[in-house]
Amino acid sequence: MATFDSTLLLEQLKQSFYYKNGNLYWKNSCKGTKQNALAGWEGDRCRTIEFKQKNYKAHRLIFLLHHGYLPKYIDHIDGNPRNNNIENLREATHQQNLCNTKLRKDNTSGYKGVSFKKELNKWLAQSTLYGKNHYLGIFVHKEDAINAAKAFREANHKDFVRHF
């Protein structure tokens, strides 16, 4: 597998794009794009830009353009993959990126790590860290389960904590 040369890509980015309000714009006209046109297209989850015959996620190019290097993972602080303002992007580990995910669509309690167990008529609190599920307890009251899950996340997820 070929190694990725982010230094070469950075120089090419500087020549081809400029950044404004969370987006990249073409500096010059080329192959059907107009000068000052917004680069890329909106996909299902994020903006993608074709550059040098490869597709890149816009937030990765924006991070590289501002910081001069490209980490393996980039986290959107507010959890919105369409918000590519440089202030909203930070380097992260895979685990940190997972900690900052939003509430799953199939969640019925409204809180991460909290679910109702019909067979017990009680609330279960649990959380995952480094791929390991942590059982936090069974509770009569939903608020107690929420507080247990929140306390665990705040103690372990630090700056990447997201409760819902």
C-alpha cells in the first residue's frame, strides 16, 4: 500500500482552494468548476470533494489546510458532520470519536446508555468504553439510571462526553 504524503497534498490544497465559513472554494476554474465556486457535493452525511482524482471528506481537507497535518480521526465537536467550521473540528482517537456520537435513532429512553427492561419493570444503565460494555446497575427510577450513565461518561469520556 502506498504511503500518504499529506505535505504534497497540503501544497496542492493551498494552490487550489480557499477556506471561508466552514467550506472550501475553488481559487481557479478547472474541469467544469468555476472560480470561487463551492467545492464538492453534499452526501448523505457530509460534504465530499473530488480532488486530484480522489474523493475526500471536506472536513479532512479543511483540517489539513489549517493545521498542516492529517490525523487518523477528526471529531466534529457539536456532533454535526455538516458543520465544518475549523473551530468545530478537533483531532481525536477512535474511542474519543465514539464517545461524542449522538443518541441512536432506535433509543427509546431519550438518554444514552439507559433502557427499560420490561421483564424487571426497571431501568438499566450501561456504557461502552474501549469496546467493553460496563454494567452500571438496575434502577427503579429512570432518573437514577440517567445519573449513573452520566456520571460514568463524565468520568471516562472527559472533553468528548455527549449525553444525548
